[in-house]
Amino acid sequence: MIGNIIKKEFKELFILSTILPIVVIAIVYGLVGQMIGNVGETIKEKPVIGIVDMDAGSFSVVAMSVLTENAKVVFNGTDTEEGLQEVRKGNGVALLAIPANFSQNIYDNRPGEIEIYWIMKGAGMMDSISSGTMEGLIQAVNQEISKTLIQQGSSSDPALVLNPTTRVDTTFFKGKEIKGLSPSTLSNMLMSQSIVIPIVVMMLIIMAGASVISSMGLEKENKTLETLLTLPVRRSQIVIGKMVGSALVGLIMAAIYMIGFSRYMTSFQFSDINLADFGLALGMQDYLLIGVSLFVALLAGLALCIVLGTFAKNYRSAQALVFPITALALISTFIVMLKDFDTIPTVLKVLVFAIPFSHPMMAIRALMLDNYLLVIGGIAYTAVFTVIMVGIAVRIFNSDRLLTGSVRRRADLGRLGWGFRR
């Protein structure tokens, strides 16, 4: 007897609509894991840099010895512009320029100045690994110069011995020249501004999507869906009504969550850096685009949930169908936070763009860098995706799949007494 019960439960739950999304998500997680697994190799690699040494003094020789030993130097000359071109060609991290008075300033008890021209590729957490390695290399240069000062006894200023150099940072990032900021500082600023939207979108899709799919399963279980289908209402109106109603509830939940989470994140922001000073502030049109992207993504997610909900036989099976939506929302959030869209592999780039609710997650960072094409293209794609999902949902509602699990011809349904209207 117990064997029959186990067999029955297994057959009810082990179905294609339940297993296929899990298989797809498992493959995606494998790709993401492979991307993250390369972090160790990236840390071990020597950073690719260029050096412009205009000093040739004793302390610049110390700096050169540390840099050439611990980094891959693709340029060693006196022309800064040529050096930047070579570093870009070599997919490098930075160009370090040592001015002519570097060693003499240190002997005169003044910090030696190092100009660093950073080539920043992305603003994700993992994109800052190479620049973080370079930061450690610059610290090693400071330590070696400090050791030399102590050995020579050429300075009586303890502050200079501890910090013999100063930096002037210039970061080149996606066509922008940002003076006074290193990639780590810039990445932290962009992350602090753009972390709220991915979290809000993820929670919004998970909560609203779970609500839609569960309600579909509950309506089937309580037989209220049959009553709804017999009413003289167009099936397209039923689908749109479910979407808009769920979207309004979702937006209210998102607004409440955004207020609370924004206050939470504000408590951790102690920087007095103004983004407007570096040309990274958002305007009113930018916030409008973010709002449109968020709303269209919500509609796309709900339309997809309605299609998934049609496969739910009851409330219990509906719970399993929530997993694909949750997994896709988590994948989008993790990838967007870990890597910049321009720096992820092509396969993941296609995947991220294909997931409709990943676009509002990328919108703030893209708009800060004036990448309107990505944002507007994402809104257009998400709108088309929504229309397609609504069309599929209406087609399913016009069939008897919701009630019988199979599709019959319209003539057969007419003989059964079901009246269908578009």
C-alpha cells in the first residue's frame, strides 16, 4: 500500500514542467560557478602594466625593481600616451608614471608623487580583482622605499618613512576620464548607488511571481477557475487583469521594501564624495527610464508566471513552479553584482540580456556611464517579451489545457458546452 502511495506522489511531482526548469537552472548555475571559480587563477596572475620613468633616481630604481619583478610590464618608456595605448593593447590594468623629481623630493623630506592611469573594464565586485592586485603592488613599492630610507638613515621624518609616496589617480572607464578616483573607490561608489535596485527587483519578482503562480494553483484546486472561464469575459482581459492586479500589489511591496532597504544602506555610507563632481549623477530622465524599466520588467515577470501557473494542477504543484522564477531572479542579481555586463562571457551575456528582469538591475550603472542604448534596448526587448508571454497565456486560456491538461480543438470544446471569446 505504501509503495502505491509513493508511486502516486512521485508521478504527480516528477513531471516535465517541474524537472525541465530545474535542469536548465542547474546548467546556468554551473556556468556562473565556472566564472566565479576563475577568481583564484586571476589573483595569481601578474598584473599587466606600463611604466613611464622620468626620474631614473635611486628611489625610482627601487620602484622599478619591485614592479618589474611582480608585474608583467608591456611598456617601459617616457611617452605617457604611447604607454596608455600599449597597456590597452595588452589588456592591462594601469600605467604608472614616475616624474623627474621623484627621488629628489623624498631626499628633501617630501613624499614622491606617482601618477597612476587606471584602465578600468568593469564595475562589478569581481572586476576589481586585478586593480586590487595592483594596489598591493603599489603598497609593496612603498614598503621597499621605506626599507631603503631606514637603511640609509637619510630621513628623520617618521611620517615620510612610513608613507614615502603619494598618488594621483586617473581612471579611464568606458569612454570617461575620471580624475581623482581609483577603480576600487569608483567601483564602491557605483555599487553603493546601484545595489538597491537589484535587491528590490529580485524580491519583487520572487514575491509577486510566487503570488501569481500560487493563486493559479489555488484557483484550480478550488474550482474557481472553471467558474471564471464560463463568464462572458474575453480571455485576454482575464490575463491582463491578473497581470495588472498583481503588478499593483508588487509595486506597493517594492516601494515599501525600497524605502526600508534604502534607509538600511544609507546607514553604511560615510563617503562625502559627490558623484556630480565626476559626471556620474543621474538626471530626472534617468530616473524615469529606471522606473519604466522596472515596471516593464515586472509585467514581463508576471506574464511569465501566468504561463507557468497554467501548468499547475493544484496549490502544491504550484509551489514547485515558483522555483524557476526564484532561480532566474537570483542568477540575475548575482551576475549583475559580481560582474559588469561588458566583462562577462558571451554565453552569460546572452543569458543576462534574455532574462527580462535583469535589465532594471543594470539600468542605474549603465545610465551613470551614459549607456542609454543598453537601457532603452532592454526596455524594448522586455516589452516584446511581455507581449509574447501575454499572447501565449491568452492562447492557453483559449484552450482547455487549464482544465484537462491537454489541448482539444475548438469544435470539440463547443460540443462540450464551453463558450470561448477572444
